[in-house]
Amino acid sequence: MILDRDHLPEEIKNIPREEFELADNDWKTDERFTTEAIGFYRDAFRRLRKNTVSMVSLSAILLIVILALIVPNVSGYSYVQQNLDQKNLPPKIPGLERLGIADGTRVLTNRKKSSIEDPNRFPEGSVLRIVREYQAGKQTAVDVLVDYYAYCGVPEGEYHWFGTDYLGRDIMTRLFRGARISLLIALISVGTNLIIGIIYGSVAGYYGGKIDMILTHVAEILDGLPYIVVTILFMLLFGSGMFSIILALTVTGWIGTARLTRAQFYRFKGREYVLSARTLGIPDYRLIFRHILPNTVGPLITRAMIAVPGAIFSESFLAYIGLGIKPPEPSIGILLSTGQGVLLQYPYQTFFPAVLISVLMIAFNMLSNGLRDAMDPNHRGEE
Amino acid sequence: MFKYILGRFGAMLLTLFLVMTLSFWVIRLMPMSIFENPEVSPEVQHKLEERMHLHEPMIVQYYYFLEGIVLRGDFGTSVKMRPGLEVFSIIMERIPPTMVLNFFSLLISIPLGIIAGTVAALKRNRWPDHLISFLIVIFISVPSFVFASLLQYLLTFVFPVFPTLYNAQAPNVWAAFHSMVLPVVALSLNPIATIARYLRGELIETLSSEYMVLARTKGLTQQEATWKHAFRNSLVPIANTIIPMITGIMGGSLVIEKLFSVPGEGGLLIDSILAGDHFLTVALLIFYSLISLITILIVDISYGIIDPRIRIGGGK
Amino acid sequence: MKKALAFVIMLVLAMSVFALASAEKTVHLYMASDTPTLNQHNSVETSLDTPVSYCGATLYRAVADETRLNYEYIGEIASDLPKQIDDLTWEIPLRPEAKWANGDPINADTVMYSFKMLLDPNLANQMADFLSDFSITILNAKEYSKQTSDAPVAWEDVGIKKIDDYTIQIVTTSPVTQKDVCSHFTTRAVAMVYEPLYEQGMNETRTSTTYGSVPEMWMSAGPYKLDSWVHDSVQTYVRNENYWLPEYFHYDSVDVRVIRDMNARVELWEQGALDTLSPDINTIETYIDDPRLVEFSSITVFHIDVNCKNPENPLTASLNYRKALYHAMNREVIAKSIFGYQQPSGVYVNGQAGMFSGQIYRDSDAGKAVVERVESWGPAGYNPELAREYLKKAYEECGVPEDTVITLIMAFDESDLAWKATAEYLMEEFPVIFEGKINLAITTYAGISTTAFKETTDVWDLSPNDWSRSASRTYPYSCFYYYRRAYESHPNNYFDDEFEAQYDVCDSDEVKADYARMLEETAKLENIYLDKVIQIPMVQEISYQMFADRLELPVDTYVPGFGWGVIYGDIVE
């Protein structure tokens, strides 16, 4: 430590400039990044891509969407095409039928034994074997395994992969057509909810005070109305159908989004960066949309992902209580509720829609979990 | 704090009043024909309508309606569902089965949901997590009417372990409980899954937060830190799921009560709307709104205590 | 853990053994929905038949006779069949031993009180007509119950009198038979009400009573007494020790569950926990060959009302348009495949009408001629060729350009599976039959009743209907009752003078006295109905019912007007 600069020896004071030399030449400039800078979303997407479960879910959703778009057009049946001679056919799938599953057979219970010989009721070759024979009253009754396709006179080589319904319509065609409708309902209602909720929540959360008070109370009142009632009222006003269902899902659906947005605003609007932006005279709308709102995008996307299956679920609940979309248009909910009515007789009519709705739900939920983890700022940059 | 609670309570009363007014006007403006039976002659209909003030202008009817509720606690008399019976007593009569079912359902779904959610979070991305997450999604995704129907079919018909229907006149507690198992289970699947999913997410988030690192550095073991900090902190937002859960159970019980023939509140609302029993409908709307408002109030107040930043009416 | 499990299993087993051990004869029945009230005066719900027939007492009761093919009347509160005094006057003697379940006596005062209250103008009971004007018409009874302040009618003028403590006198407006009088006093509406409770439930203005709203507010007097009633769940009845005709009844107790879900009913039936089951359109397929299945043709003919005042349909008032619709219905397919093993019907008078007057109208020459006429058009009236022809005429008649596509609106109740399927079927059929000119759209009542729906809007074209309340087994023409101007809640906005004039002819005393003529006149009426297409008949209902093997019924076959007599059945294990 040199305390007295003025009294240094002359030779040290007068070292010529040329004598000086940089001790460590490399040290002065930062090393250039060899990698590109990665934005938040790209980073999130990168992590999402590494998450196998999420990717499988995403592909499942895409697959279902593709199937929903394609199957109704290529199945060979239309979703309204009826054949009352061939109603309630069990599933029959080429290939699998050899394994004994989905081979178009059914056990008919409580038949009179004498009727089996009647070719008008049991056409040639339709009876495969008698499962059970018992005495009922004075006559002999049998449970008999029949080739139900032969029994109904379906020509050889015709297949209904998922069977047919009460009007002889192909369930596979209707199921994927229904998936299309259900997804559409879900997307529109979730989209609308997001837009309304974000705007409402931002305004309430950003301005606070009286505006917040009024807006929150209005939301509360709407929330206080059970949505079944709201739905029925809309059905009365607009008739039952897709429009009413979407409206019913929207009327109270946006409140959750608004709450979330509002809470996020309260969290971020006091942060220093927002204060400094405001001091710089940045207008309100820019503050809202440019500086605060992006913070809520992560949670909102997660929420929307969960809301999609939620909307499908609500739709099926409405269908069950008789407030679904208008026939003959199918939806997953309509198919499930008609299936539930015949669960004991034709379980497959519940099975396929239930599997599809489950796969959709699982995929959306897993994807939303993955997104949530991927968008978690704490994990940023993690490999 | 007291002022805050008082304010929230006042707001709740205001909301309730608005809900009352709204439901009165909306429901009563629906086409009202109390006796659309071909056998009831028009003269009789006219007489009965006169008795219920139905011939007076709506605004006068509204006055009678408010006066009845505020002064006498009188919500009117049912005309179709239970003719002659006071609407209030119908609702009261039906509360017990619904309450019992919902209570048991909450009783098993909260702990089970918490356990499942915690296990899934702690064993994240290992097989217990995958299994639990899979079950969660199944429970959330398959509508309760399908599940309930399936449970009923499997456990009462194929393997007759439980009775098919709810036993409203069980001779003893055991029989009552026995007949309640299936409805309660069917009712609980969705809430269990909801809680578990929520908690799993919360826990995973808190486990990776800074204060966990701090807790570890100050010498706590991972277990201690998890229990003392992460777990407790994650439980708080669970209150948030309780509002939708309670209303959800109510919606669910609508289906479950129909399938298991439970004489509860569930089916009453839809039935009364379909039957056009408007006095009962309005009262039920108020009842349902009251319940959800009380839940919201409780959650709000607890939030106000826990996290004052979220209080309504903070500054810009 | 294992111990606990074993304990639970043991308990379950113990419970089931317990359940088997009881040797009581209990019959297990079900209702699709519960009775709204037990006050038999003021509810039109037919579900009330069950509690009132088991636990209530009327003057007369129908029981199966020796032949097991028919029924006869016995006095329940009455000690003997009614005695004819003159053309219009009848005397009914009462049993001194009749009493309420709590031991209070039933006498002429009880009967007078019950009847007076049923007709009471202030109470305005919905079932009052069942006493004033049902199978007999009682003098001044309707005038009394429907009186207005400017035309008062005194109770003393009504044709119901107490002669002494055990005799009642009835005065009718026209001559009737003994059987008519008996049948008049067997319906649930005229069962006795218990005065102390009826009065206790009365409001200050005496305009309504809470009698029967809860089990404590109702009194049993019949073969069984109401043991418990949990609304929307279960009703149980046990033997009434005070009942005076126990020999007709064999069960020790009756268990009536309210079961809304069809799957639950089927499961219970298969387990033997229910003694009856009515299969619906989804379940009939399973049981159609079952030896326990019994069937009978009911008095319901499902039909479709056509709105003649839809402002948005240019054809709405056209007769040709209605004819086109009539011929476009493939009733064979709809009845057999959609409604499930039902009978197609191109005519509206049901298969039981006229049965009590000696001959079923449908079996008479006049009735058969109408069916032949319908069959000449095509099977049950179905003829697409004719339908197209009539539609073409309708287009010309209404001046609608030929290439116009019209969309008809079919409005129905979403929960009705058969009609919903029919609507979906017709949606596909109409464009084919009418070569793309007619489409069908669907709208549902969505939460309001049919009548309320029709009061709100005229924008509908077709609406399914199953009203059969006016259909009678005595007068074949009476099913057309709802399609006259005199009936206020109009199903279809269409009235026809010729049709109404012919209805009045059928309804005249002159025709009522001559059954052969009535058959002729009814056929004329039905032909006018077909000419004008007042509405479109579709399906004659076949009712299916299953009875458990352990249930022994008092009759061998369905007896119209009596049914299967389940109440008189016995349990044989």
C-alpha cells in the first residue's frame, strides 16, 4: 500500500509509458457467448420437450384431434346414417375378432328354447352355443351365445368397430364426431373465458380501490348463481344447443381466470420495475399488457389446459341431466349418458366414450402438469 | 381486521339480496302454469292462482315475497313437488341425508387427497407418482354418473357386497353406514383427485423454492424441512379448492342421489325447475347461493388473515 | 389389519343371514317417482294410487272373482251393494265395524265430511270431479264445487245425503247401473279423510290444508297402515290390525321403494329384491322371451300433434300438408324397433275402448272398417307415394314455389327416450320421403312443461303426445275430448266444426243409450278425424310387466279396469 504518492523515488515516478505492459491481456474482455440467448418461452418449450410424459400427452391430444377430423369422413358411415335392423350391434373389429374379443357376438338371455330353432328369429348359423339351460315355469329357457351380426342379417365383411347404437348408427363415427363437438365447445368456452377473465381481472387488479370492489362483487354475485340454473335459463332463452352450453360455461367460467389474474396483479404491481416504468410515464394499458400481464401467462396457460377437459366434463354432465346439445349431433357427453342408460345391456356403449374422455383428460392434465413445471421460473435454464 | 370481516359480511348480505332479487325475477318470469293438468278445470286453476297472488302485478308479488322472507322467514308454499308444504320445511327435511353424505365424503376425501398428493410430490416422477397421477386423472375425467353406475353394477350386482340403494330407514347405524358406502365413495373420487392434484402441484413448487434451501442450510433434514415448511405452506392454498369442491360435491350429489335413491337436496332443484314449482325453485336458489357465499366468506376471511395483500380494495 | 377385515366380513355375513331369517311375507314394489302428497283430494298424480289403495278405505272395492278372469265389487266401508230406491236415487248402507287405524269409528259423518271437503268450493280440490262427475254424475255436485259468488249453491242441494248414522243416499242426474255406482266409489279421490287431521292442517281462510303432506298428518284406514314414509326414498305399510276384511289380503308388510334409475331397478329385480318390473324400451329386448313377462294392450295411443298456427311455416294451415305427414310415418318401424315391441296404429281409438259396454270398438264391424280404410293406404297408413302427392298439393294450395325447402320443428321432452329416437329417425326419413323438400329440426322443452311451452311460443310443428286420460273403456269416442274448443289447453291450435258436431252426437244421451249406434257414430267421428287429420296417430301401447315367481296373483290374465290385482296377491316361496 502506497500511502505517500508525492514522496516516491524519482525513477519510479518517471517510468516511461513504453515500459508498461499489460499483465494479463486476456482478462480484459468477457468471453463471448458461444450459445444463443434463450428466451423464456423457448426455454420452457425446451424443457417441455425433454419431458416424455408431456410429449406423449401432446401426441395423444394431436392424435385424437386428427382422428376426430378424419374418422367421421373415412369410416364408411355417416354420423346420422341409421339402420334400425342393425341396432345395438356389439363391436366387431377385423383381426381382433379371431382372438375372441370384439368378434360381434353377444349372449342373449332368457330365450325360449323352442325359439332357437325358428329360422325367422335366429337365422341360419347365428346360434353359436347354448351357455346355460334352465327351467323357467313350464318351459325351458336358455341363455344363448349368438353371432349378433348374423342374427341381425348384417352382410359378411361389414364391421362396426365400436358397435352401433339404438338407431343402428356406427358408434365409432359418432364418437369421433362427438369428440370434435366436445373439443370445439371446450376450446370456444375456454378461449372466451380467458379473454373475459384476463381483461376483467387486469382492470380489477391494476386499478384496485373502488373499481376493484365493484368488479369483485359483480363477479361474486354471478358466482353465487349455480350454473345449472344459469344453463336452464339460457336453454329457455336460446333453445338447447351448443350456443347455450357455451354461454352457460362462459357465464361463470371466467371468474376463476379473473381471480387469478387479479391476484397476480396485486403481486406484481408493487414491484420496483413497475414503479419505475410508471414514473417514466408509461400509459396504463402498456403497463398492464406489456409489463404485468406477461407474469400471469404461465399460470393462465396451465389453467386453460385444465379447463379444456373441465369443459368437456361439464358438457357431459349437462347431457346427463338432459340439457345437452340437440340430437342428432353427438358429443362425448351425449354418448356417455345414453351409454349409462344401457350399461347393463350394452356395456360397450359406455366403454368407448369413457376411454376416449379419459385419454383426453389424462393427456390434457399431464400436459398441463408438464407446462406448469416447464414454465416455472425457478427451473429456468435447468437441463 | 374486524372492520375487514364486517365489510365482507356486509358485502355478502348485499350479494345475497341481489341473488334473491335476481332469482325471483328470472324464475318468476318463466312461463308459469302451475296446474297444466288437463283434468284441472280452468275455474279451479283461476281460483288457486288468485290465492297465491299470481294475478297481481309482478312488482306487488315481489313485495309479498320480500315481506314474507324478511318478516316471517316465509319462503312460500310448494305447489307441485309437495303441495301444501312450506318450502322451508321441505328444504330442511332434505338437508340431513345430503349433509351426511357430503360430510363423510369430505371426511375421507381431504385426508386421502392430502396423502395421495404428498406421496406423489415426494416420489415425483417415480412409479408411485405415476400411479397416483394416473388414478387422479381417471377419477377427475370419468364423469361421476358413469363411475357410480359402474360401482353399483360391480359391487352390488356382480359381487353383492353393498346394498344397491341408500337405506333411509336403516334399523341400526351399521346398516345405515353399509348402505352409504357406495354413494360416499362415488361422491369422493372426484374431490380426492382434486385435492391430490392441487397439493402435488403446490408441494412440488414449494419444495424447489429458496426457503427450502435456507431451511436445509440452517441444519434441518430434508424430512423436517418438508414437514415444517413445504407441507404447511402448501396446505394453505388448499382452502382455495374448497369452494369449487363443495359446490362440486353438490353437483355430484345430484347424480349420485338419483342413482342410489338418496332422499336428499341434490335432485330437488332440477326437479322443481322441471315441474315449474317456482316458489321452491327460488328458495332453493337462495339456499345454494347462501352456502356458496358462506364458503366464499370463510375462505376470504382466512385469506385476509393469511395474506393481507389479497384483501379486496387495496390501492393502485 | 387382517383381524379388522375378518370382523367386517363377518358382520356383512351376519347381516345377510339376518335378512334371510325373517319369515314375514313382504312384497317389494317400486315407484319411479314419489307421491307429492298423501292428500288424495288434491293431487292428480297416479302414484298416489299405491298408498291410498293399500292404506285407504273407500265405500267399495274391486276384487278378483272366482273365475280368476274378472272382478266384482264388494263393500268395504259399505256393508252391501247400493240399493236402488228410484230411477235416480241410491242408498248405500255402511258397516258398523269400519274404523280408522287408530280405532276411531267410520260412519256416515265421516263419509259426509270427506265428500263435502272434496267438493268444497274454497279448497278447490283438483280431484273434485272424481266425485261430482265420473262414472255417475251426482246431482248439483259440480255446481256446488265450481260455484261463484253470484250463483251460490248450498251443500243441502247436492245429491249426497246422510239418512242415518249408517246409511248414505246418492242422487244422480241420469239413470245409472249398480256397477256404475260401485265403480264410482272405488277411486282414490273418494277414499275417506280423517277429520281431526284435515281440520288441524286447515289454514285460517279455509282455502288449503296440509293434510297428507307428511306421514303424521295422514290417517290409514285400509288393509294396511302407513308405517313410514321417507319422501323420495321409501314407503312401508304393515298390516292394519283394526281392518275389518283381512281375509282378502295376504302380505304382512309392503315395501315400496322410490327408484329413479332403471339400471338400479333391473339389478334389484335380478337379485330378487323387487317383485315386479316394468321393462322400458332399453330393457324389453332382454326380457321379451322371459316366461315371467306378461303383456296387455293399454288405453294409450301415442300420437303427434300438428300445430296449425306456426307463423314461420307457410304450409301450417293446409290439410294436404297434414295428410302428407300422416302418410309419411313408417309406423311399423317406429313401433317395433324404436318404441320396442309395440303395435303400429294408424287410428286413434285404443284397443280397449268400448270393452265395458259389451264390445271392443276395434273389434266391431264399424271399427274394423276404419282400420281397413287405413290399411288400404298402406301398412298402418304409411305410403310415401301418397305423402309426396299430398305435399305437392299442399305446395300448390298455399302458393309456395316448388323448390322451397321447409324445415319443420319437432318439440319434445328430452328425457323421453322413445320419442327422442323417433324424432332422430324422422329427421333422416323426411328428406328421403319428401325428396329433400321437408327437413326436420328438433327443439326440446328444456325445463318447462309441454303446456307451458305451447303457451310461450307458436313456433313448432310437431309435438308428441300421450294424453289418454279422457280415453274410456265405456265410451270409445271419449279419447277425442281434448281436440274440441271446449277444452282450454289446446294441444294443436286446430278446430273443426264437423268434428265437434259429430263428437256432440256421440256424446248425446240418445247415442249413449244405444251402444250399437254409438259404434257407428264413433266410426264416423274417427273417419272425420282421419279426413281432417286432427292429429297423427302412431303407436298403440302394449304394456309389459314382469312378476316374480314367488308372487301369486289373484287373476290369470290382465283384467281391464282391475289390472293384475297385486294388492290381493300372496307370497309363495
